[in-house]
Amino acid sequence: MSDTRNVKLGVCKVFYDGVDLGYTQGGVQVTVKTDTHQVNVDQFGKTTVDEVIMARNVTAKVPLVETTLENLVAIMPGATLNQSGGVAAFGKLTVATVPADGDTVTVGGTVFTFRTAPALASEVLIGISTSTTAASLQAALAASVVANVQVATYTVVGSIVTATYGMLGVVGNAFTLASAQASVTVQAVAGGVDPTTRNVEVTTGVGVSLLAIAKELRLHPQHLPDTDTSEDFVIPLAATPGAIDFAYEVEKERVFTAEFAGFPDSANGGKLFKVGT
């Protein structure tokens, strides 16, 4: 049955290797092209008796206008980010006592709930001890697809989960950790110090295999919460040769034009892309 709610509009967020690449200009364009071979036999003249798929390719054109050094490294094979000085901010979640079912912690604005029988990605298995519960919490945070959670890395030692912001500098000091109950105590994220020097060096990249450096590209409709991946367009293995369109003009933005190509994921049956959760 037809349903006008199936008519979709709107822009998307772009995540590459789990990192939000920021604002775009002019829209993100996805193209899926399928090549075929038409089968003919003498007995039927020029009438096509079959048509066989010979190739299918997917590309995504992403015009990035947040021309940060991190984005340049992400979309330019052969680029290296050099930094001296600087410290990444970090904070800690300590499982002081085994949480009760329904206790919560908030990481990067996302609530994670402790459960005896987790059913959602945002739910954490309560272990038999504080250390096993901390291990469950670390695993849930590391596996999260929420952008504001993915900006940090998570390690666990004993009953303590350490969250380290993914970039050097004071920007990480704004990352938040919170606990609603005494079962988990919080050491606020702090200590981020900006590098004294930062630059990107780019080589020719000659001989670089794009497949060897391919990572997941995920396009997420902006109108949906980060936790709702029901309409996401995902290319498991995507890479871009890199391109820049810098206009040093008064009324024109500088753009990183990233044209991603998808490659078959041979470890998963040749999967090229997927749509939805």
C-alpha cells in the first residue's frame, strides 16, 4: 500500500571510519551503476535472449567544507598529520559497586542503562563483580555507533573505564561523563592541551592500494537520531583518492571533494553496500 511517509527528503551526516566528517556543500551524491551483457544467439537474430550482470559499482561524492587537518588526512591517501606537544583529554568511570538493574551513566550525552538482560545497544550487561561490569561497559561504549560516543576511545583496567578523547587539545575537555547513581563514580574529562605545532604533509601516494586502506562509509539522514540507523546507507569498504578545490576568494568556500568508491567485502560474501540497520 502506498504511503507518503516513504517519500524521503533532507541532507545527511557523513561518517568515515566512525568519524563525523562535518558539514557538506551542494549535497552528497550516491551513484550505483550496473553493467550488463546482452546475450544473443544466431537463431533469434538480434533479439536479446538473456541479460547478465557483469559488474556493479557504487560511488559517493562528498563535498566537505570543514577543511580541517583531520579531514585532509582522512580523505587524502599519503597524508600524515604531524603534531608536537599537546595532550588528549580523558576521564574515568569507576564501577564502585555492582549496579542495580536500571542504573545509568551518560557518555557524550548518550544514556547507557545497566541491565541484567540487555536488549539494546545502549544497555550494559551487569556482571557478577565490579570488574566484569566495567568490562561490559567498555565493550558497549567501544561498539556504540553514536557519533558523540565514538569521538573517544575506551579502555578498561579492573573496575575503571577510561575515556580518552580522540583528538589532542582543549576541545576534548568539553566531552562529558555523568552517573545518576553511586554505583558508578565519575572523574570528569579534563587535561586536554593544544599541540604547539600542527601540519599535514602529503606525498604523491603513488602505488597506494585504495582497497588496502578502505574503511566504512556511512551516510546517516540528519533528521534521525544518531541511534536510529534504519535509513543509513553503508559502504563497508570505501576509499577516496583525494581531491581539493581551494578557492582563496571572498565569496567562495574551500572544499575537500571526496569521491569515495566502494569495493566488494570479500570476507562477507562480496557485499558492496547496504541500506538500513
